[in-house]
Amino acid sequence: MKSAVGLVALATVFALPALASEVAPSDVVFNDGFVKASLTGKAGDAISGREVFANRKLGNCLACHSNSEMPEQSFHGEVAPLLDGVADRWEEAQLRGIVANAKMTFEDTMMPAFYIDSGYERPLEGFEGKSILTAQQVEDVVAYLMTLKEE
């Protein structure tokens, strides 16, 4: 009996990573712009998300958005909504959908889809078939955005 219980416990431990596997860009499920399930099966890291948000070679969010939580960053954009208090305006699932592919929420938006790997033209070789951000980076940016509440 003990060995059977041990085998079930062992099988469960090895099955857990499979349950928490990353969702491929083409498999992301949008419901009215919401993406309810984590793309990675684990919570994002707000500190890493802040770094991705500010990184001009990754998210480059500041090219369009202003964010007073980042006064050390110069040249905040003014063409997209101010992100101060964004966590008070949107739920986590909505923000995940917007970051992954904002066109699923706002049809005519100019915001790029950060988690798609087809249906667009990439001007640089070596980037075709790849998303701008990884699933974990999307989760990290969403975790960071969830910290931006009105004071």
C-alpha cells in the first residue's frame, strides 16, 4: 500500500511541470479581450516586469505610454493612455489580454501585439515566427502593471 501511495505521489510531482507548461502564442484563449489563465502557469514577477516595461529593446512601453512611477526614465510617450492607476481601471485578465494582443480588446489600436508569432511582418531576419515578449515576460509586465494603483 505504501509503495502505491508513493508511486501516486511521485507521478503527481512529475505531472506538475506539464500542467504549468507555457501557452504557445497561437494557443492563447481570448474571451472579450480577457486572457484569464496565466500564460506560464505561475505568477509574474513585478520587479522583472518593471525592467521589461522600461527596456527600450523589449517592451519599449515608454515609447507610447507615460508612467510617473518611473521618473528616472526619460522620454515618456504621449500617444497612448497614461498608465498611472492602470490596476484600478483594468483587471489582471484584461491587462494580460492587452499586453499579449491589444487588438483583441481594441480593434483599431496601434499598440503592437507582444505575444503573437505569426500574422505580421518582421523587418529583421531571425525574428520571424517569434513573439516580441516571452510568455513569462508578459506575465511579469502584467504583475508590474498590477502594482500601478492610484495613491
